[in-house]
Amino acid sequence: MSTHPFIAKAQLLYPEFIKIRRHLHAHPELSFQEEKTSQFICDFLSSHHIPFTTGWAGTGIVATFEGRSERRIGLRADMDALPIEEQTGSSFASIHAGIMHACGHDMHMACLMGAALILSSIERPYHINMLFQPGEEKLPGGASLMIREGVLNNLDAIIGLHVFPELPAGHLGFRKGAYMASSDEIFITVHGKGGHAALPHLIQDPVVGASKLILAFQNITKNFAPKNSPSVLAFGKVVAPGATNVIPDNVMLEGTLRTMDESWRMEAHQLIQQIADDTLKESGLTSEVVIKKGYPVLINHPEFTSDCQHLSKNIAGSHQIHDLDIRMTAEDFAYYTQQIPGCFFRLGTGNANYPVHSSRFNPDENALITGAATLAYLATHVSLPV
């Protein structure tokens, strides 16, 4: 590991980082219910005499550090856990049945709180806002609510990190430009006329119609999506409440649309409706299409992200900095990057056998040193976009 002064500070503070992370891990709370998590963070900030405001999107917190200039940078960590029963067998496993920090938000908060400890003892060129954000895992996303409440006012840029078990602990990953996909939820009800399966001439079969729809929808991403702009349209839930010899009146489809292009995303919404109408018309079936808009495309500001990546070599070493591929997963940090320059990077946490959202997800806590040091270093050394 690097011997950079920020790493040295983080190493000295590592026992505190561990204590913070393990408390948060043992006490997870679901999206927009992070009451005790919020109180724990407030108590931490108060004990270190760090000013903060509360009530952002319900349970969110914004801590502030004064700097020399009038420019201001944001650092963000999400707070919520997932409805997953933990199976790590850890001594600090979740005490709440069916709730787990399986996406590493406990690590994110610990890194940001660790960065606060580092920043408290050094000179700061910029004002720094630390955003502890609720509800990343649940629409409409805590980021959108905090933005609506004015959290980005006077911010020149924002940085966030996310655990990444595909990289060894302490490694960092970056990607300039479009990085993570938009995410929309698709709900389609196919209406027909059910009846006895042995009397097909008396029914209008919505099961067959729904099957045709699923196949027809594959042409949307295959034939209409822009070249070099990956898209996903997949249906993970089909509900046909009939029986072996009973055709139901209605069939429900639930799926997801992921794109890397906002204009194409809107076009795809129209195509889904059009193809549903055209495909079912000849069968005498009708459909009801509901598209629930989710998070937008996450776009890392190219120059700002390039500067963050270059500076991070001082923390982790050049051999531990990686260029990332695009991901079709989604993140509500994207709302921030739609408004101001942002950099959302990855913190390697190793233990890749169990990915995020796994009940056995178990990141290497040594990554906290690199995560906290990198956030603090970038907040005090990166060049803010003009």
C-alpha cells in the first residue's frame, strides 16, 4: 500500500473506521427508514464538532467543512440497506432479521466518516459538503429528493464511491462519460378472454399473447437501439393466474429497461407501447402498459473524472488504478451528475465470490483505508470545473 500522508493518517485511524463500519453493518435499516443510522452519524459528527444539518429527504444529513475559497465540493455516501437475510456468519452480522447491508452502504458511510476525521485535522482549500443520503435502493431515490430540497445549491462538483468486489481491496476503478445505465420498471397487463383450455375456439388467450409480446420486445434492443449504446429489455416476472386446464383472463408481465442514452430511452418507451398494441391487435387482445421511470444514465464528467483518476494514483499507486467498463446496473447518484459535474468511482473490496446483493457479501475492511484517504485527498486536491 502507498505511504502517502493521507494513507498514513487513515492507517492510524483504521481502528475507528472498523468500529464505525461494524456498528453500521450490525444495525441496517431499509430505504427511507434510516432513523437510528442517522442518529449514529449525528452523534459522531457532534462528538467531533463537525457542523451539520438534518432532515434531508427525511433521514439525510449534510455535514460541512469550511475552506479557504468560496468554491464548494460535495462528497456523498448512501445509508440504506436491503431486504436480505444475512448469511455471512460474521460476529457483527445484522441484528435485524431480513435486513442486511448487502450493497456495501455501511462501507460507504464508514469511508465518508473516516474522510471527515482526516479532513478535521488539515487545511482545506474548498468548502466541503458531506451528503449522507437515504433511500438509494428505492424509487424515487433519495438523491432526487435531496436535490429537490436544494442540496446541490452552491456545489461546484460532487464525488461518490461504491464498493467493487471484482477488484482487490484498495484498488480503484474509474470511467469517464456514461458509466451506469438508466433504469425503468415496465408493467404490462395483457387482457383477453379466459376459459377452458380444451375449448380454445371460445377464448382469446392472453398467455399466448404475452408470450408473443416477450419475443417481439427482443427486437427493440436488437433492431432499434443506437449502435454502440447497449440496452437491456428483460422480463423477470410473468403472472398467469390460471391452472393446467384454465386460461386466465389477464396475464401480467414485469420487467426492466436499461439504456445508456437518455434520448433513446424515451424513444424505447414509445416503442414498447407501439409494439404491444401492434402485436396483440390481430389476436383481439388488448394491453395496459405502465412504465415507471427510474434513475437516469450516470455520466461522469470527463475532465473532472480524469483529474480524480490521475490524483488517485498518488493514494493507491498507478498499478492499482483501473479503467472500468460500462455497467447496466443503475445508481441514483446519476441524478447528481445530471445537474453538476460528478465523479462516481469504484473502491475494490475483494472477496469476489460473493457479489453485492448477495446474502454472503463480505467486503475486505482494509479497503476502508484507501476509501477514506481517497475521498479526503480528492476533496482537497482535485481541480473544480469552471
